Amino acid sequence: MSVLVRARGIGRTYPGPRTALFTPRPVTRALVDVDIDVDEGSALGIIGESGSGKSTLVRILLGLDRATTGTVSFDGHPVDAAASARRLHWLRRETGIVFQDPYASLDPRMSVGRIIAEPLWALGIEGDRRSRVAEVLVDVGLDADAATRYPHEFSGGQRQRIALARAIVHRPRLLVGDEPLSALDVTVRAQILELLAALRRRDGLTLVMVSHDIGVVQSLCDQVVVLKDGAVVEEGPTERVLLRPQAAYTRRLLAAIPTIDPGRTAR
């Protein structure tokens, strides 16, 4: 299995506000010397507490943010986040992303068809775009005529399906989900999980999933990376990391998952 995305020595710092006139500005370290490989066709989960650097890491992998130190490559080609938008077209063509909030991520003034077709126009992908939009709507479990409607006419789960359709309409090799299920209820979450697994099997998608929900990662991902304070504290096959964690932080993270005591009864 070949490596699709490789990151080496990734660090990301952000300068804070100056607290006094003649003192240096404080620095926040979002990522510290992160190495990561994403094999083609695999599903990688990235877990950790809020503020651990998960979203910053995936933004750097996608060329949406620039690392302070380190390098990223996609299929052997260097990713330069400082390059112009035109010079990064090749990377946008190969990648798609689904964000957390299905309400904020869709423009309410645009029809669903225009929203989904936007990557095709932006990337200059030729062909029958209307047919492709109808095809991908069916792929995510919606009717093709949804293209004529607007986001406010759909539930949260349906909006996330629309966001997923937009992310895969240009047939990317890598799909990134940045907490894509956290705003959905349990039933809809299970449906979207099944949909992602089916698309991965059918299209050979490579997945990177950022999630607070350990169950999502356990269900969908082959490999997992655990971040704490911007650093990788543990990584490996999902079954091994989640069932036999080596790092104390991973054990604490897993111990914090709510459980139901079967011995207790409702009063």
C-alpha cells in the first residue's frame, strides 16, 4: 500500500497579543513536530481533546494552512500552502472536505445544485455538470430533484449529505471529515457512517476523520493517531490503540467515554 499523504516534522505556532510594550509576543504552539502517513485507500482517525491540534493538522495536510516548520507531500508532490490558488488546483482536485456544521457550511442563497456543482466550476472540470450533480445526490441518498431546492428546506442530516455530495462531486482521492457527525443525532450519524463506508468501498476513497467520538473512529478507521497539546502521543492500528492503549493519555481519554452501568435500574 502506497503512502498518499506524508507529513514530517510539522509544527505550527501562532503569535499572541503583546502584553507589554517592550516584551516579546507570546507564542501558542498548536502542533509540535508531528509525523504522519496516510496510506492510499486507508481510513485514518485523528482523536484528542478540544485544542489538541486536530483541525489545524488536517488544514495543513490539505494546504489550507501553512506549517511553521516541516513538510507535507501528496502522492510524492510537495504541498506549498503559500502557493497561489491556481498553483494549488491540482491538490484541490484530489481532495475534498466535510465540515462540522451542516447549517453554516452551505450558502442559504444558493440552490443545492449550485452548491454541489461549485467545485466543478472552480476546478474547471468539463462534462455534463448537471448530470454529475444528479448522480452524486443519488449516491448520498437524496433525490436528484433536490438540486432545485435550497438548504433551509432540509434537515440537519440531509444538509450533511449535501455537504458530502459537494465534497465528492469532483471524484477526489482523499476525503477529510472535520467532526462531520458531531452535530447530528445518533440515528442520522449511523446512516452517514454507513454511507461513508459504502463510498470508501465503491470508490476506493482514502479517508481522514477528525472526531471526538471514539465510536465513529472505531467503526470507520483502520488506523488512529492520538494528539495531545499538538503532539502525537500514540498511533497505530485502531483495534490495538483503542483496546490496548500504551500511552497514559490515551487510557485517560478512553476512560472518559460515558458508559451505562447495566446493574443500575431507573427509579
